[in-house]
Amino acid sequence: MLRVNLVGAVVVAHAFAPGLAAQRSGTLLFVASVAGQNGSQTDPPYSASKAGLLNFGQCAAKDLAPFGVRVNCVCPGMVRTPLNRAVWQAWADRQPAEGRQEYEAWAAEKIAKLVPLNRWQTAEDVAAVAVFLASGRAGNVTGQAVNVDGGYVMR
């Protein structure tokens, strides 16, 4: 988990940062997660790797700012993906038969309890924020973690 979510991003940043710094512009955008901010009881290694990515993004933003390079993270909330279903499966596997819920019921309950907008986030929602952060319209935004989570994390 750490190798993919954190070390992979570090390797990519180290590969591209010198060129971006030399041209004195550009942006690096990492896909983190709200789990990196709040922690997930169902997947602590995932949460820890994303927390590390958020911190690395802040460090890289400070290091690259003098060269005009911006670094940010987009943090998806609950997006209907195979990973989200795997989180449910890990939970379901630990429940007694009488305490188990089907995926749709479990997800609906979780969203209703945790997400003020009471709906799934979509890949398109996340992509829209990513495009904004990578664009010139976000020219004065660096070192930030932008949540796309329906209000799950509010700061």
C-alpha cells in the first residue's frame, strides 16, 4: 500500500520536478483521499499511505514554490468503485451472519450517516476539481488538499 500510494508518487515527483523547476512553471497533482485526513477503521494501511501523500504534497509545494511550480492534492470521498466495494467486503467478512448487510444497504447507510449531501461522489466530480487545480485558474493555489466528498470532511 505504501509503495503504490506514497512511494510511487514520490518517484513520479522526483522524475518531473527538475524539468518543471527548470521551466519555472507547472503543477503536480496527487490523488489522495479523505481517509488520509480522518483515518479509516476498515483500512488503516490505506489511510496511512494517503496521509503520507498529503504531507509529501505539502513538503513538495514548499520546495517547488520558489520555482513557480504548484503542488496540490485532490481528496475524493465515497466514490462508487471496486475499491469501495472491497472495503465493504472486508467489513462484511468480519460480521456474524445476522449482522451482515448487502453492499447497497451498507453504502446507503454509510453515506446517509457521513456525507451531508447524502450522495455518492463521481469520478467526474473528482476530475472537475483536478482540471481546475491543474489549470491557470488555480494559479495561486499550492500545498492544498481539496476534498471532493459531499461535505464529509469540513475544515
